[in-house]
Amino acid sequence: MDITQMKPSNSTLAISIAAALLLSGCQSESSSDEANDQVNKTKNVILMISDGASDGAWDIASFWQHGELLNDTYPFNELDTRYAMTTYALNGNSVPDESDSCDPDQYAEGFGYNPEKAADDTLIESDKVFAGYDYINTNYTDSAASGSAIATGQSTYNGGLAVNNCGVPQKQITEYAHEHGLSTGIISSVMFSHATPAAFAANNISRNNYHEIASSMLKNGHADLIIGSGHPLYDGDGQKLAEADYNFRYISEDDWNELQAGTLTSATSETPWTFIETKDSFDQLAQGIASDEIMNGPLLGIFQTGWTTQYNRTCEDESLRETAFACPELATVPDLGTMSVGALNYLSQNENGFFAMIEGGAVDWAAHGKDTAGIIEEQVDFHDAVKDVFDWVEANSNWEETLLIVTTDHGNAYVLGETSDSAIYAGVENPGAEKMPTVAYYSGSHTNELVRFYAKGNGADKFSEYVIGTDESYAERYRHTGATGDYFQNNHLFHAIKDIFEE
């Protein structure tokens, strides 16, 4: 996507002109002083999450795309604030605790992160090979618990969405953003009511209550913009379903009908949700030429697949799945970068600023299947989206008013090199651009490893205040160059962003 070709929408121009006239006619000495005080205030926070990206996932995608380690490529070489982050849940429960044990700091035994145990290269009689591998394969989080920790600052049980251990709803970062006059957006390459996006805009005791979650997201007013999949009228190939096969799994038929009738409203707007679904509509939003109808009022975009952008597409020759991008991609679906830039164009109409959570959601799906080609495809799409967002900031904002954060909610499947059965955490060898790497997997599930964290912009220094430990071997065994092994907990991400809002 060529960010330089974007144009402001008519509504954006109107807002800008009106603001300029107001300021030129009414600015006093005191208001000028107040403006000067705001020069260094962070207006915009963009949080990008690659769901399920173990450390190796970042680099195998970069090997394919660039033939280089990710941190040596643009724009990641510009994201110069780098840490590690823990991801563990509060406990191993999957339902609320009925014993009234609601203490958010009462972690179950074994839940946490121990650098020495993670680095233990003692050989064991297991397919995990090393004691360290076995350790990071235990007491790991799911996306609901990790997303909730990031969205609310409260660790919880696996499966809980923005609730505490007793199932009590917790206040989300999107609500704090609204209190400070910011607009809020949730963008994902998977179903909009799935765990990670839902954690930022719904409260529910179970991530599987999709109808309740979708209805809450659309009616509680926590998000001004929502983009994702889960279209009930389309399959995973973007093909229209027969009416008898419509799949109302991720949004109820009642809410869908109300949405289509133009009568579905949220608690914070009298204007009904505007709905977009075609690739052309997303392209126009990203190009800055969307209609005023789309740019005004709450905006819901559900692109035309029932599942993910690309991961669930059919491949006529299944052998093609072994090579990244060999299976033709769907031409009717926007990529994550297009959705992200369109969302930023919409949200940035608010002069006070915005908060956006952008998720590349299907890296996790591919990792569960130990699908190297799938991991590469989905992670490349995420990397491209990071570049598009970075370029958007350069062209439309600046790093004095915008903070960009890039991370993951948890690792999945290890994604290590072929010699990692003899040398603990040996990385994947670089085979060169557009060549498939050899990858070793030690599970098809989530891990409790430290994950990558990047940031750039005003407020990036805030995270140093939350460092709780240092894993001295992290910088050696992983390739997150520039990171020292200092780490903080995932719920600290919420607290740092909240602090930034309040400064």
C-alpha cells in the first residue's frame, strides 16, 4: 500500500478547517500556554499484537520476505525500545472461582516465569528434550486471559474475558481512553468476537459465548470502530453461502438483522452502526476517499469470509501448502495493513487522539498446526501491517504525539531450529529469501516463554518503570537484538498505557 497516496476524507477536512478557524479566532495567551503544555503529550496509542508468535516466528517470516533477521529490516530496525514480556495466566482454571478468591495477585502455584528454569539444558526423557522446553510448555496462558491482562491490567483464568478470577467485569483500557476523550478501535484478521479483540471491548466469563460477546461489543459503546471477520453469509474462501447454510456462530441472527436494517446502536452514539464488508470499501477507507456516511458515527467492518483473511482458504493442490504463498490467496479480502490504515484514517478524525488495538490473529492458528508456511504467511501479513502503520504515522502524525507498540500475547509451538534438540533454543537457520526454512516444533500449543516487545514514540520510555526482572540468557538464546533480557508482565502494558493517558 502506498501511504503517500492517501487523502483526507471530506469529514476530516471539515473538522480540520473548523478547528483551525476556531483556534485562529479565539486563542488567548492562556490557551497558548495550555497548547504548549500539550506539545509533549501522547495523543495516539497503537497497540499491535501478533497472536501466538513465538520468538522464531518473527524471524522465519523475515527470512522468507527479506533474507534477514527481522530486527535488521525496516521498520523494525526503527522500533528502538525493546523488551521481553511474560504472558502467564492467574491460574489453570477455565471457569470463575466460586470460593470468592478474587485476589488479582494470588497466582496459582507454578504460574509465573522463572529464567533459570526456562534456561535449564538438562536432558530429559521426553519429546521436549530439555528441562527448559518442558518448563515453558506448562502453565501457559490462552488468548483470552492474556488479552484480558493487557486490556484490563488484571490477570485472570484461561477463557475469561476482561473479568477477574470470580467472573466480575473489569474496566478496560478502551473505557479509560473514552474518559480522556479519545476514539477507540479494534481491528483483527480473525473473527471480531474472538478472544483477543473481544478482551478489549466485552466482559464475559467465557470466550466461547460468541453471541453475548458480539452483542456486548456492538452495544456497550467501548469501541467506536470494529473490524474483523466472522461474516455469517460467507465461507472461508470468501464464497457466498446458500441461505440455509448461513453461519451465525460469531454474531447472532437478531443482531445481524438489526445491523442490516440500520437500527443497531451503541450506548455512546445515537447514530446506528455503519456497516462495510467489501474489499473496495476497505480500500477506499485506507485511501482516504470513504464517504461521509462511513466516516461519521460508529463503524463496523466485517470482511467477506467466515473465518480468517487467508488462513482458511482452500488449496486445490494440498501439496502447495508446504510452501509459503504457493496457494493462491483470496482476492476479495483486504489485508491487515489495509484494514489498519483505514481504521487509523477513521480514528484520527478525533483531534483528542485515539487508541487502536490491531491483531494479526491467525499466526496462532498456524502454529497450533505446526504449519511453517502458514506461520510465515500470517506473520508476513502482520509485518506488512506494522510497516503500513509506521508509514501512516510518518505521513499523517509524528512520534511526539503517537506511540506504537508491537508485541504478541503468547508464544506457540516454540518455532526453533533443526539443531535445537542438541543445543537448547538453537534458532532457525536463514535459508535466504523465498526459501522454506527447517523448523523444529516441541508442541502444538501455547508456551510460557518470554515474548518480544517493541515500541517507538512518545511514552516508550514509560515501560522501563515496570521492569520486574532480567533473564540474562534471553538476549543470547533469542534473536531479539537490542533487548537486554529485561522484562515486565503483560498486565503492566495496561498500566503503562493508562499512565500515558493520564499524563
